[in-house]
Amino acid sequence: MGTILSSKILPDDRVKLRICLNEEEALSLGGCVKNVHVFSSDLCKYESRVIERGRDGVTKHFLVPSNLRDKTKRLFFGIKCQKIDMGNKDLYVYVLSRERNILF
């Protein structure tokens, strides 16, 4: 788990952060230094559930809470997922593309 060491507001209203990560987390970025999103599991406010289906519950569905659902029917053309193991927590991050032929 990373820690923000310092922050500084730049003249163009961006924020410059100094972040300390352990080696495993830094390597998991795979050299990506652009389009990096910083978030905390402490910000999760909405309760949700996982539904198990199939023989012995091998298929799992993550339910999106109703207050986070988009009311309009939208198609998603690319969905990617990442699992982050945080010791006593598992963090699943899903990225959905709303535009065709635009891969992340």
C-alpha cells in the first residue's frame, strides 16, 4: 500500500504528489507512468454484494449499487479488470470503455 509523502498545488491548478510505494506495487505498474489513478479503499461508501451462481458457486457476479447505476442503457465495448491483493482485502478494479475501438 502506498503513502502520499507530500503534495503541492501547481500554477495550472494541477496537484503534484510525491508517493512512496513498495517495490511490488511499483513493479505492478508495469512501467506505466501516464493515466495513473490514485484512490483509497477507505473512500468506498456504498454497500454491495457478490452473487454466486452455477455449480458450487464458481460464477461470481459483483452487484453495482443502485445509486451508482447509470439510468440510460449504454453499451460497453471493452471491459478490463485488475485484482489487487492488499493482505486482508481484495480490491477489484473494472474499467469500462464507452467508445468502440478505443482500448485503454
